[in-house]
Amino acid sequence: MCEVEWNHTGLTELILVEDMHERKEKLASMADAVVALPGGCGTMEELLEVITWKRLGIFTKPIIICNIAGYFDPLIQMLNRSVDENFMGEEHRKMWKVVENPAEVLPAISTSYQWDENARNFAAL
């Protein structure tokens, strides 16, 4: 995907993939947690996909939304509305944690709700 995305020349490792689907699979399989920083459409797609996978029990690790300067406020409101409108259950709010700055990310990861594959059992609630 280097033709359509930029890559940082200072990386110690660069993993090349053919498409966004493969990129998201790599992200989920290699990650100890997913941390979303402000970004564009690709960032939104990756974040929402991993939240969906967590809801289905496919991805069980922490998801942290780093809401710097309120960047993700509209998305967080929409996720909460999905619960309020009963498209997701109250339990699903535990799938992600929101922090305001990067210094809060590591503590948020270590205190995240422990999700497991049994999430699939209440995915339709």
C-alpha cells in the first residue's frame, strides 16, 4: 500500500500489505492493544472494524481512543447513541476506553475491561 500511503523512513520495521483488509488483519493479529490517534478515513475504518471484531469476540484486546483536543467527540457521541438507541447493549460500552492525551494511554490499556471470545454470545443483545 506504499503507493497510496506514505511510509516513515525512520521505521525499524516496515510491513507491506496489499490492501486495507490485510492491513487490518495484521494490525489485529500483531497488536497487544489498538490505540486510535486523530487521523483520516483509514484511521476511522480501522477503529470501527476493530470495535466490530471486538463486539463479535474476534478481537479481545484493549481499544483506546486518544481523544486529543476532542477530535473523536462526534464519533464517541455516535457510538454512545448506538447503545442509547439499542443497536448495541450497555455492556458494549466497555469495548473501548477514551483518554484525553497520550500520557493516559498506557494506564488505560492496563485497566481495560477484560473481553473474551464469549462476547460472541451476547453480540446480538
